[in-house]
Amino acid sequence: MPEQPLKLLFVCTVSHMRSATAHEIYRDDPRFEVRSAGTSDLARQVLTPELLAWADAVVVMEKHHRQHIRKHFPQVYRHKRIVCPYLPDDYLYMEPQLLTALRERVEDVYRRGLLRILPPEPLE
């Protein structure tokens, strides 16, 4: 029986550049079911507890996105695998350098098994 696709949620600030590009890259990849969201109220798709609950793992672009999830969604945060490959807000949507950086970093995290085995951080 084939393995179920991993549900990945890509998160950046406004979901227009980085997470939207990641969504576009991986939307047809049979390994994943993907969605994207932003932490800002101005985001195309604002991050919600429902989106976080849906995801098997969350890929945040910067550390402050993880901190946002921890602060605003503590109940979900405790039970969620969150990885941060660190991609600063220096790119345009589908910019070649962003495509390369996303592919390299997401594939590295996937290859190392971190999307499946990374435990959630404890609340302090």
C-alpha cells in the first residue's frame, strides 16, 4: 500500500513570495500535500489553528515565524513538527534563486527525515 503524502504547511509573513513559491514547487509532488499561509493579517492566507492542525509538519521561513506560532497557537505548537530552513525575505515570487534555495533546503530536511521525526519543542 503506498504511503500517504506528508501534509506540509509552508509559512512566511504574507504568503506572497516564499511560502507561495514553495507551494508552487511542491504542489504536484506525490510525496506531499501542501498549503501555504502567512503570519501577518495582510497575508493572502492568514495562518489559522485549523491549518496548523491539518499539517503533519510546518516549514517556517524564519525563526520569528516559529515564535509567532508558539505565541499565538500554543496548544497546536506543542504537538507540531516545525522546521526552519531559514530563507530571509529577500526574494520575489518564483525568483530563480528562491527556487534553488527552497529546493535545496526542503529536500535536505526531507532527506534527513526531520519532517517525520522532529519532536515539538517544549513550552518554557
